[in-house]
Amino acid sequence: MRKLNIPFYYAFYHLNMIKKIASAVVAKKSSNNLSDSELYNIEINKAVPPPNDNLLDYYRKWSGSDIQQSIPFHLVSLWSFPLVFDLLAKTGLPVVKVVNQGLSIQINDSLPLTEKFILNAKIKSIENTDTKKKLVVSVSTSTASQKDIVILDLEMSFPQKIINRNPKSDRSPSDVSQLATSSNSSFSKLSFSKNDGLNYSLLTGDFNPIHWLLFYAKKSPFKTTIMQGFGSFSKISSILEKQYNLTTISIKFLKPITLPSPELSLIVNDLPSDIHKAEYYVTSDADGISSNHVVGEFTYT
């Protein structure tokens, strides 16, 4: 497992985001009971500079990305995460209780290295179940010369209690399905060190303490730190982009990756389709029992 320590002073790069997360953890705000129509009206627009060269270089090394002439599309979390956090703060929903269920990215072109990004964040869809409010938040990254270079859709849920509904499961069958390997499957190794939660935090500002603060994480059901979902997505994307020219990619988070996780397998199966399409999953083996941590699909040219 390659060891890479990100400089701690990178935390100052994300100081504003750290303050927001700390305030949310302390405050534990509850819902303002906004209606769904009011939630749909929330929108945030912002212009941000591209990441500096040093941070970009560390990110490439950490994720394993070989993309040099542009910004890797999976670094979109760096500027999208603060925007999504600000949007969720406006909803009044309990930010500290959010569960990241998955994401999808549409890649229309390469992200330029030096142009300012023009961002737009809004709620794309809302679904209410007996126990959860599910949101899909969409973040578009554009420049002055090109619109919607990358479009990120984040799937998240918040706990809620709704009365007078018939109980039902809100887990789709695909979330728990076991994916079979075939003769055209490809295999890659994937690993995360005990410091990778902190490393990814320093690179992107995702400083939720369950990813890097062990004494805090020990109070969670996992009893240890877990990898950021977007962090695992970054390393998966870096492996896939070496073999495919990706146009879309999605991921569902099934079971957290605990830290450290030195031996994971990324398995890719081609799918029968009129377009180039494949599915993938990340699995681990413990005591002879195989577990799926994430599943996803991607299209390519």
C-alpha cells in the first residue's frame, strides 16, 4: 500500500468549510418543515477559481489519476461539496444526519486547468418514504465559454417520520443484488490506509469527523473511521479512466469501507447494450465471506 501524507496546512485551504461542519455538528439543527415546493425553489449560484497546482498534484498522486492536461472530473467534490452544504443549510434539514446513498456524473468535456468555474446547485428530485426524505441535489460545473462541462447528481437521505402511510421498504432490489462475474470480467486491486480519510479531507474539505477522528468514530456503529464515499469513488474512477473514455458514471454505497482496508477488489463486467456500458463493484473478503461495498455503472466511448 503506497503511503502518501498530505500536508496538514491544506486544512487552511478549507477553513471556511471546516467551520461550517463544526457548527452543524454542535448545533444539530432540526427541520424547518419547509414544503417540498419550497425546497425546489432553493438554488445557489457561485463562481470559484480552479484548484491550485500543488493541491491538484497531491490529488493525482493520492487518487492514482493519470489525467494531466485537465482536472480529473472526480475532483468535482472539491468545489461542489461546499455548495451542496450551503444549499442543505437553507433547507433546514439536519445536515449532520445526512446519508450519502450514491452519486452520478455526466462528463460532457474535460475540465480546464485555469478557467474560473461557474457553479449552479439545486434540488432535482424529492421522494418521501415512511422513514426518510430523499433528495437528489444537482451541481453543474460550467465556464464562461462552455456550459455544463460536468453535471454531478448527489443522492442523499434524511431521517423523518411520516404518519398515515403504509409501511414499505425503500431499498431497491438493485441495492442488495449480488453481481455475477463473467468471462469478460476485469479485476483490479484497491486499498485504503488508516490515514486516507484524513488525506481526502485535506484534499477536498470533507472533514466529517467520522472519516478521520478515531475517538469520534468509535462512538459510531462502525467502531472505527470509514472512507468518504466520494473518496472511494475517486480511486475507482482513476482506475477506470485508465481503460475507458468515460461519459457517465454512477455509484451506490452499500456498506462503508472501514479504515484501513488494504485488500479490496474492483470487478468490472461489460453489459449487453446498444451503447458501451459496464457495471462494477468493490468487494472485500473477511473470514471467507464476500461483501459488496459499492456497485455502479458507467458508459464510455
